[in-house]
Amino acid sequence: MPKRNISRCVMDEVKKARRHGPPGGRRCGGTVHITNSVTTTVITVVSKVTDCTDETREKMAGLLRLHAETISMSDDDLGSKAIKQAPHRLPVRQNEDVETNVQRMLERRLIEPSVGPLFSLMVLVNKKDGSSLFCVDYTELNEVTRKDAQLLPRIDATLDASAGAKWITTLDLASGYWQVEVDGRDREETAFAIPLGLNQFKVMPFGLCNAPGTFQRLMQRNLSGLVGNPAYATKEEHLIRIKEVFQRLVGEGVGLKMKPEKCQLMKKQVIYLRHVTTPAGIKSDPQMTACIPRCVREVRQFLGLASYYRLFIKDNARVADPLHELTRKGEKWHWGPSQEGASKRLLVSTLVLRHPDFSRPCVDGSAATIRAVLSQTKEDVLRYML
């Protein structure tokens, strides 16, 4: 068997990596890149394998290429980059808030002192009632974290699940993320810095990129078989379903707890996911739209909110056009009658989107135009569908 050049063998493997994209090398947006330094290192390592055949060396090159992420390229390359940032200087009045929040979490055994090699920055977010919300900025940690592909449910699909329900119940877990324990080996990665030192979370904190997926997976596993079933119309059926959910939440090895003041039990109408949900259908939450913009920044925020509720606003794009004019580059601020009228039109929309009754005739398009509204007639009343 003729001998093959080792570097050629490695380059063949590199070409395969670029063509098929298996694990290894430097990752950028999900694409694998085998860098020249990695190629050189693999060639050097494989060239020292002298007690085997060329075929074995080729396999060794492929193995190293497949696991290029395990190769340290320098004395400073010890895995992911160090997550360390210079702490912000806090206003004097916020120091007391930080100490109070940290002490409370220590007493509740949510956090513990940390001696790890990395940390993220703590930030305080002002709440509506004037108090401060303790948060951690995990931006840099999230950048080097392998992302969880767990899918989150669509809001519209979740709202559709209430179709046909005469009674509606919503349950809210008490600090749901904090009821999920972090593996002891991973706690140091959640560390955050305060003036008095480092602490790390024993429970899942807010801000981690994989926290939503982790929590969603927990809910799906514990409520398997209950999610997606048809809504029940009678009180007795509804109470049976609530009992089943309660039993799952306190089941063996689960022990999840709810916050009673945030739960809505046996209601005809509930506010859920920024929508008002009723047996008749779904409409926008008036509290979310009760605001008038006073500057360009607030106009953009207002338009974003209006876009969220666009299904409830007839001719939304045309109505909102005077407001979009204010956001154009170089446009001077002018709040006139057209803008006032547009904002009020967007605010006062009371359109209720009905859940479709698939036992009745309906259409999903038009052969003459590209504009259509899905509707059904019930008891001689035209009803708009979701």
C-alpha cells in the first residue's frame, strides 16, 4: 500500500468537515470552521504516530478533527473564555437594596458564596412601585453556552386551547424558575459579583438562555397527557381537570408550589398572555393599550404594542401610518389631529376574535382579492374568527 502524505490525509478530513459540517473546530452561528491552527496541530500530532499504518493514522486524523473542540491551542486556551467584567459602581442609595436582596436570597437558600473562576454582573431594575428588582446580566455567559433547542409553545396556539371553555383557570407557580435546582457542578457558572464578594445560584436564575426551555420541558413532562386536550364545558369536568393538575404538581419527586394570589380559579373571563380570554373569544387587554406616546421613542413602543394586537384592529397598517411617519429619519416631531386620531383608533379597538367552529361552513381565502377576513355566521350574527 503506497504511503500517503499525512498533511494530505488531514486536509481531506478538513474538506469533509467543511462539506458536511460535523462537530469540531470553531463554531460561528451553528457553522463549523476548522481553523488553520487546528489543522497544523492535528498534522503535528498525527505525524508522531509512527507505530501504525497509514490507514490508522487517517482514522486518527479524522477522530481529532471530529473532536477539535477538545484541543487546547495555547496555555490560555482552557475552554470557554473567562467570564469576568469590571463591576459597575452603584449609587449609594442602591447599595442598601443590593445588600437586602442578597441577604434575603441567602436566608432562603437560593444562593451561596462562590469561589469560582468566573462571574457576571449584577444589575438593579426599577419597578413600577418604586422598588428595585435584583437581576444578573448573563449576556457573556449566554454567548458561550450551548443552546437548548426545546421549543416554546406559540401564544396563538395557547390561546386557541381555550376554545369552547365555559370556565377558565390559570395557575401561576411561585417564582417558578427558583423551584428548579441547579446541578452542583454548574453553580459556579451562575456566579455574580457584588461589592461584598461573589455569590452563585443554587436554583435556576432568570437571564440564562436555556432557562425558558428547561422550565418548559419540566412543565411538559409533568403535565403530559393533560396539555392540548379539549376544554371542558361543565363545572364538574373543570374541577376534575384542576384536580389532575394539582396531583401532577405535587407528584412523587416534583413538589411544585403555586402562588395563590396570582391564580385565577373558575373564571368566566381571565387576563392571560396580555389578552382577555372569555368563552366568547379573545380581545386585547385594555390596560396594555391605555397610553399616549409623547416622543419618538414612545411612538415606536406604542407601534410595537399595536402590532402585537394587530389582529384586533381593522385596517391596522392604514390606521397606524400617521404614527409611522413620526419615526422616519429626519422627520420633526409634530403631534397633530391625524396622529391623535390614529392613536385613539388603535387604543379603543374592542374587536373580539371568536374561536372557529369547524362544524360550520367557513372559507380561508378569496379567489378575487388577496385580502380576506375569516368569519362565520351564528344566530344571524357575523363573528370574526381567530
